[in-house]
Amino acid sequence: MTRDSIRDKLDAYVDESLPLQDRTAVEEHAQSCSTCAGEILARAQMKRATRLAAENFAQSTAFRMRPEFRRQIEKKMLKSRVPLWKTPFTWLAAGAIAMVLILAPLLLHRESGRKQEIAELLDVHIATLASTNPVDVVSSDRHTVKPWFQGKLPFTFNLPELQDSPYKLLGGKLVYLEQKPAAQLIFELHKHQLSVFITQESAEFNATGSALVSGNVRGFSTEIWTQAGLRYVVIGDAGAADVHTLGDLLRAAAK
């Protein structure tokens, strides 16, 4: 495909509506064309900003509707023939409703934060692979890559031994997430490249809590978890099982 034909497909690519063959062609072109890679990143950020604005509007609408919903529940409870204090089930139902009203905003905020976090890191991953200099320190030796980050990060981390695994460490670079320094490590697996982002855990950058969360965004497998005060995010176009295996190696090294 020509550059013009590729650029005509960028909107459909960001909307995830391209056929597999065209999507692959766009991704292969973006790896060698920084201009198109930049356009993909800009359009993806615009789409994410629009989606977040819609989600915030929906959440604010939900908050406005809660008092009316609560009044409806109260009216139904008052119409009951049996006094409330004589119906344990009613108390349980009321408690469940109250719990939902308390937890719903938190769950909505956490889910929205998780989507935003993954979208931002996926943009960084794509931009890194499209760059002519994807890493700052080029080495497959973990004893070279890890010390390179000393003094650049307010934390330290361990890297796994990959000698007996199909994964290969290509290097790493310093990035900033939520205006805080973080490590981005690039691994290779059968011509697939995976990014591992490591940052210090904080209340602002905690979209999923400490639980292990796996997913798939725009054809990229993802896995997120928190361990020993650090937050790990793995992103790659490899299969979910391959991403999870790399996660297992990182989790074992962090113990």
C-alpha cells in the first residue's frame, strides 16, 4: 500500500473496524513511518479523550438520578404490609442497595481509570516500536539494563533470567507516566515485541488495585498487577498466554 492509501485507513484502524489484512498492513507501515505512527497516536488520543468525556457525562448523569431512584425504593418499602422491623429480608435488601450505591461510583471510576491507563501505555508502546531508536540502553544482559536505571528512578526492580526461555531482552528506556519516571523494557518473542512498564505504585496511578488483570485492547494482549510497591504492565501483540508467561517470569524475579 502507498502512504496515501495507508493514511486513508488510519481512522478505521483507530476505530478497530479494519479487516485483519488491512490492520496488519497499517501496523507494518507504521513501524517504518514515524509520520503515520504519530498520526495514529494523535488520533488514538483524540478518540480516548472523547470517550472519557462521554464516560464522565454518563457518570455525572448517574449521580443526578440517584436521589430519584432512592425515593422510588423508599416508596416501595413504605407500601409493604409488614413493618420493616419485622422483615429481615427487607433489611438485607436495603443493605444491598446501599452497598451498590456506595460501591458503584468507585467501580466506575476504577474501570474508567484502567481503560485510560491501558490506552496511554498502548500509545507509548506503538510509538516506541515505530521509533528509529526504541530504547536508550541496548542490551540483552539484565545485569547491564538494570544498573542503567540506577539514579534515574526512585525505585529499583529485578529482571528475570531468560537463558532457558524463548524471551529475549532487547533493552530499556526511561519514560514518564502520570508525570513520574518509569522504566519501559522491550522483550522479543518469535518476532513479537512486548513492552513491560514498571512504575512506583501510588494512589493516582492505581486503576485496578493490586489484583492481576488481563485484557485485550486493539489486538494487543495486556496484563497488569502490583507487587512489592511496584506496578507492572505488560503489552504486546503476542498471545495472551505468552504475555502471561512473561508476567510469571517477572513476578518470580520480583519475589
